[in-house]
Amino acid sequence: MKLVGTLTSPFVRKVRIVLVEKRIDYEFEIDIPWNEGTQVGRLNPLGKVPVLVLDDGEALFDSRVIVEYLDTLTPVARLIPDIARAKLQVKRLEALSDGICDAAALAVMEKRRPLEKQSEDWIARQQKKVAHGLQLLALELGEKNWFVGESFSLADIAAGCALGYLDLRFPETQWREDYPNLAKLGEKLLKRTGFADTIPQEITPPPKQTRLS
């Protein structure tokens, strides 16, 4: 299978980490949706990444759909619990973390517009969503080692990707100082190969296709 995405998207990163945790071999194709010549729109009519192209050519899109599919492929490192209540908690926290990323991305896009066209109210609204989202994440984690139950799950992956995206786009955000429990989680996650190998950076993309295991 082939994953199409960028090096900075927290949603692509979430899928990449799940692939590592599940020990699934895949091909990674860098394709930036807003660049001239992008093929993303051919695979996903919404023009967004990540896109997972299956061996039969079918394309899956939306990171939440992709990671839930990947978790069914092998019993290795189950990331979404089978128990209904626990599954609901994991998916709820994934949605919260993704929402933080969405709000942060909207603020970034607004700041990239010409200064005279930017809306400070819009930016402030998105930043408020980020702040409230972080507050709830910290509350949900509390003093626990992991968000749901006693084991690492998709909830932790999604939260870690949101925190990493804030480091990339809003390094001035003092989430470590404000929420020491999230800082502790972030440090623990970076010790995992999937997180350490996918830290988002604004760098020149590597060759178009690479083989990852």
C-alpha cells in the first residue's frame, strides 16, 4: 500500500505512526496538495492528505478512516479497543486532538493572507479553540500514564501529533509549562520510533517515493 501526504501534516503523521506501531510495510509518497502538479485531487476529490492507496488501487481518505482500517489489518499493537465504551473514549479524544490541529491550521492559513486582509477576530477564535482543547486534553489525561485504560492507544497518538503540530506552527504556545502532564506524555511519546522518526519539519522533501517498513 502507499501513503500520500506531506511532512508537516499532523494527520499524515498520525497515519505514519500507526503504520509503524502496527508494523505494516508501506510506500510513502510526498505530495503537497497546494503545489502545481499535485496528484492529490485525483486520489481524493476533497484535495486533502493523507490518502492511503490500497494494493487494489482503492483510495482511502480522512485520517480517522485510515487509522481505523489499519488497526483491523493485524492484531499487533491494537490501538482501538474492542470494548464499546473504551473505543468511544479513544475516538472522542482523537476527534478532540484533530480539532486542535484543524483550528491551528486555520489560524496559520489566515496569518498567511496579506496583512490587510487578515481577520484578528478569526485568528483569536481559532486560538481560543486550541486553548480550550489543550485544557480538556490535560484534564482527560490527569495523572494517568495513558489517556484510556492502562495501555498506549490511538488517543495518545492523536494527542501527541497535535502537540507536535503546535510546536511546529505555534512554538510560542507554552503548553509544556501550562500542562506538565501533557509535557510528560510528550517526552514519553518521543521515545517511540514512530514519533521520533516523524517529527514535523519545514524541510526540502526527500525523493518522491521512499520505502518504509
